[in-house]
Amino acid sequence: MILKKLKKFLDTQGRKKRKRAERRDASDFLPSNATDLGLVAKILVANFEGLDGITASRAVAAAFAEESEVMASPLNYALKQPTKTSSVDRTNLQTEMTQRVLDEQKGALLVWGEMQDMGTAMTIRFSLPRGSDEKARYFSNEEPLEIPYPIPGQLRAVIISAALSILATSYKGPRKKIAMSLRSHLARMKNLLEQLPEDLSINQNVSILNHFGNAAVASWSLGNKKDLILSETAFDKALAFINKKTRPLLWGRVRNSQASLLEKKGRKTRDSDSLKQAVILYQEVGGVLGRKVRPQEWGLAWARSALVLYRLSSMELEFRELHLKASAEAFDCAIAVFDRDLYPAYWAELMNQYGIVLMALGEHVVGSAMLEKSVKCFREVLKIRTRSAVPLLWAETANNLGAAGFALYKRVSDIRLLKEASLCFEGAVDVFYRTQGYERRVSVISKNLDRVRTLLAQTRELKRSDV
């Protein structure tokens, strides 16, 4: 009996493996020592736009074939970078384009880009699938990797580490081996801090070092403590190549990376000084770019500083009100340059974060004005974030509206706020319950919903007794 069950189990597993193999495209670059393809991250590699783009894309895919943690799947078409003046406009169009590909192909990462200078250089872009942390992309420091072509041997590790550093912090599957492989590649790349390949452009030198630094930050955040020094060194060396007056955007990219490192360091170690330094750097970037010259980039710099100030408010309780007010003012600056009609997604995320800060501030000060403003913010955001279009973002904002309305009810005793909070919490629980990874949030919101329902029941009981 036991042998029959074992044979049946092995036959079932064999059929599953054969079906997985049949589903794979014959052109997939498989990891050289892959054992279970269900446990590796699928990296989509599109053809690069321009001269020798197909050959270049195959070279990139082949580099990933040496990694046991990923499977490179070449696409037989190229993706074209949107041509828009504003980086925010480009990002919006770029996201729509890449998400379609990632959704269709079910990839964990999309690698694409274009050839430059008659096929002697390439710009490599990395795009993630839409996920639970979708809102994070509005304030991310994503940048393309710029390298020469043909790809020098020592720079192959830069491409791999750039991809692995993204997967190590975003991939929904097993990430431990990805993190270990990232650490190994960073160790091999240390010599780049001493000597970069000859004849590189300023943009290429800066891009390589900035990606090195960001990969080291990812490795450090996963527990490799020594990589913190590597990241700091890489960013310092990158800045040494740049004159911020003549190349403000390039300088801003690296400065944002430094600020992001300080922000992560402050959050991980609960070091308020690191967070304060991050605020200074983000606002310095805004000052250099200028509101009139680069309004959206200026606004994002202020938004990033606002988020850090909000984090500071929960760490330095004696200065909580001061930090919250500074955060609200920074969000005011950011929102002013993002037109609701032109940039609805960015505007909605900024307003959502602004509402959170106002809610915290409203609970800290006397009166109801701040809480009323917070409730209004969330209601306006829900006009942009509909449940059918962006259910997770809708649920997040609905939960925020429920919390703000509940807090305001305690001040003004308006039963309509309780009813609205109940509906918001119910909807948020329903959406999050259907999504994997939100069990803890469902538990918290459910408790708040129970409290609201209890108050509603008590209010009805009081009305009956009055009658």
C-alpha cells in the first residue's frame, strides 16, 4: 500500500515537472544548475532598441544564465522609452507599458532599454511588476544602468547585482539564495571602487558606481553589515565625477541615493540623526533642481523629506508635533506642483500621505480642524483611487478614511462619521482578506471595525431608550 502511494506521488510530481517544462519557451536561458524551476525568479529580457540591440539583449540574458536563482526569458520584441519632457510623465507611460508585459509574461523583473552612440553603449532599465508596494514607486530612486557595449567582463557583475538587489527586496518567492548571490557578486566588484574600466563617459562612471552603491545598500539591509561601507564609498566616488551646477539631475540621482541610504539606516537602527541627515539631503536636492526649472523633481524631493519627517515624529516623541507640522508643510510644497488632472496617481498618493500626517497631527492638537482636513483629503483621494481600478490602494485609503473619521467622531459625535468608518473598514477588510500577505492588517482593521460596530449599536440602543 505504501509503495503504491509513493509511486502515485512520484508519477504526479513527474507530470507536474513535464508540464512546467512544456510551458517554458524553448529560448529561455535556464540557470546552469537549476533544480526546481518553480523556485527561481523569472527575468524577462526584451530586445534593446537600436543598432545591435538583439545581440546585446542576448548577451544580457546569457549573463543571468550563470545564476541558479533566476531564469532569463528573452522576448522577441523591443520596448521603446516614452519621449516626454517631464520625468514624471515618462515614468507614468513607462509603467503602463512595462506592467502589460510583466502581467502577460508573469515575470518577476523586466530588463529592457536602448542602444546609444551607434551601438557602442547601452542603457539598461529594470522594471518590477505591480504589487502590494505599488505606492512605493512614486518616491523611488529608480535609474537606468549606463554601460559600454560590448559589455566589459568586469561589468557583467554590475548588471547581475543590479537585478539581484531589486529581486532581493521585492521578489515574492524565496529570496535567501538571491541575497547570498548578491553578496558574492558585490565581493567580486570591490575592485571597481579602485579602478573603473578605461574610456567610460561621466554618465557611465556615475551610473555604475550609483548602482554598485544601491546594490550594497540592499545587501546591507538584508544583514550583510560590511556592505554599508561599500555603499557609502561608491556614492562618494560617484559624486566626485559630477559638477552639480552643470549636471544637476545626475548629481540629484546620487544625492537621492545617499539620502535613501541614510533613511534606511535610520529606520533600521532607529537612529534619528541619520533620518535628520536624510531630510537635509532630500531638501538639498530640491534646492539644487529648483521649483521653476524642475517642478516635479523638486516636488518629489520635498515629498521624500516629508515622509522621513513623519517617521521622525514617531521616534522623537518630545518633538512629535514639530516634526508632524514640518512634514505637513513639506507635503504642501510637493502637492502644489502636481496638478490633479495631469498627474492623478501622484497627486492621490501625495494627498493620501498628507492625510495620514494631518490625522496624526489632529490627534495631537486640540480641536477638530486637522482631523476634518484629514477626512477631506482621504475622500478626495477615493475619487481617484476606485475599488475596481486599484483595489489595494483603494483599500489602504478607505482604511485611512475610516481611522480619520473614527478619530473625528470622538471629537464631534457625528453619527454619520461612524457609519462612514464602518463602511470603509468593511470594504478594506474584504479587499485585504482576498490578498495574500495581508493577514495582520486584516486582523487590525477587523478590531477597529468591531469597535465602530459596538459604538453604533450603543448609539442605536440609546436612541431607542430615549423614545
